[in-house]
Amino acid sequence: MKIEVHADADAVAKAAAAAIAADARAAVAARGRYVFAVSGGTTPWVMLRALAGEDMPWHAVHLLQVDERVAPARDPVRNLTHLAESLYERAPLSRQSVHAMPVEAPDLDAAAARYAQLLRELAGTPPVLDLVHLGLGPDGHTASLVPGDAVLDVADVDVAITAGPYQGRRRMTLTYPALDRARRVLWLVTGAEKVGMLARLQAGDRSIPAGRVRADNALVLADRAAAAQASN
């Protein structure tokens, strides 16, 4: 795991956008397309706005979601709502290339299976995403892999539904197998409330959900506030 420390959250977001754009150019040159997945959070929306100004091969990009709250369309709690606001009016990315998690479906387990099939169509069998962006919660969660939920033990499917609500909502999420096959994992960690958890992530502490994600292909972009206890 490599950690880069930047001055503040805006600097982290801009560095992330530059890293994704470089990764995308290389992937398209090598394999003809770029399939990546993003998580929610404030800093990622800044990242996506910055990405709109980068030299991206948008014609060959497919954007997936790492996780999503079970909520109606255009609900302000939906990650998709903010993703759309960050990209659609700024980047020449077709809406058909943004693949929303189908959390409005009446049968959520069947919807998760359909999204897993989409991953296979876009990224092979088993699917290997080019890049997965992750955040780190103050409780050690990442994606919607949250402490104490049975979703942490899912090992046979790439997309699952949390067993219970987290912060008031059930979630659809990529599981550890999908995350661990990604060619690259890009963590964005900002804010002083993440200090202890970032240190535990770096140490590979498997008692927190984030600590169970494959680390050898990971780049962590952190601000100074979050990286106060991180080692070089």
C-alpha cells in the first residue's frame, strides 16, 4: 500500500482525478476500454468534477457504482444523484456509459445478481475492474461493507445487499471478491476523524472492514489531517 499525503481535501480530489485519467489512458491504450467504479462521499464529487477537466478517453469509459443506498430515484441520499450532478454537465460521458445500481427494484437480491452480470459483460468472467475508488469511514467501513453486517462474509457473489440498514438505509454493494480483483484500488481519505482508521488500514487491521481489502495494488491519497498517524 502506497500513501501520498496532500495539503487538504481539494488537493486530494485533484490528485485522484489526475491518477484516474492517467490510468484510463493507459487502460484504453492496452485493452480498448476503461471500467471503473466510484464510491460516495463529499471528496469524490470534487474528484469527479476535476476529472471532467482531465484528458480522459471518455468514448471508452464505463463508470460503475461501488455501492448505493436503497432509495428512490433522485433522492438526495443517493450516490447516483451526486455523481450525475458532478459529471453529466461537465464531461462528454454518455449516460449509457454510467451504470447505476438498480436499487429501486422490488426484488433487491435479483437486482444485485443483474448488476453482477453487468460487471461480467463489461469486465470479463470473473470481472476485473480497472480501478475501484474507495472511501474510509470513521467506523472502518468501506463501500457498504459495514461492521457487523453479514455482507462482510459474502464470498460467492460480486454484488450483494446488506442484511440490515446502515445509517437508516439498506445498501447494495460490491463485495470483497469484486474489490480484490480490481487492477488498482484508489483510496481517498480526508479529515481528522479518519486518523485512527487510516493508521489501522495501513497496518492491515482485518478487524475493520476496510482492512480486509487487498492492499498490494492500493494507492491511498490522504490529506494532512487524516494522515497524522500514517507512516511513510
